[in-house]
Amino acid sequence: MKKSTFKTESRTTVVPIINVSLVVVLTLMMISPFLASEDVDVELPLARAGQTDDTDNVEIYFTLDREIIVGEDHLQLEDLTHYLGSMFEATPMAVAVIKADRNLPYGEVEALIAQVEAAEPPSIALATKERKQEAGQ
């Protein structure tokens, strides 16, 4: 009887599997904030204004149905000051961006602005859509 001179050893290399798994996890982590955000239907007024840096923005949506939405939370007008106050304490460089539907009465938008001002944000901005320049201007 002759002994086999070659030994076969079966091994699974796990390093490529780990690398692929990490790439998948990192990809999911990168796109997850975009998956969680819901689209709020707000028709912004038209204006001529410059773009702002949106790194620390706190976006406050005020829809035509009189819904106030901050992030994913639906709030009442009375609760807005307390809710935003804690946010602005945590991020002192935040900008309160109010995105109110242009068809809302100005008095209601003004009441919302007053509640936001009571929360003492570092600054407040009103979001608008860019008005296209008419020919000849």
C-alpha cells in the first residue's frame, strides 16, 4: 500500500467575507438618514434670496392643513416653544428654518414665528423658493 504524498486541507478564508459585510453595513449607515426622512408637502413662497449653509438647521414645517412638523414629530403650536428650547440648548449654532406654505394666512405664520422666537434660537430663517428672473431684468 502506497501512502498519499499530498494532503488536502480545506479552509475557508473569512477576511473577504468580513470586508464585504463591513462595506454593506457602512453603506446602509450612510443612506439610512435619507430613508427615514418623510416628504412634507409645503408650497414655499417665491423670493430672491441667497442659499444658506444647512449644517445645523432645525426645519419647522407648517403645512396648509395647519400641521406643525419638526423632524418626524407632529406638534401643537402651544408645545413648540418647549420642544425647540431643548433643541437650541443642545445645538447653540442651530438656525431655525421655518418652511410655511405660502397659502397660509400671514397671521397664523406670524403666531408660529412668535412661538419659535420664544424658544430663543440663535437665528431664524424663512424658507422660500427662488423666483426666476423675468426677461428684461
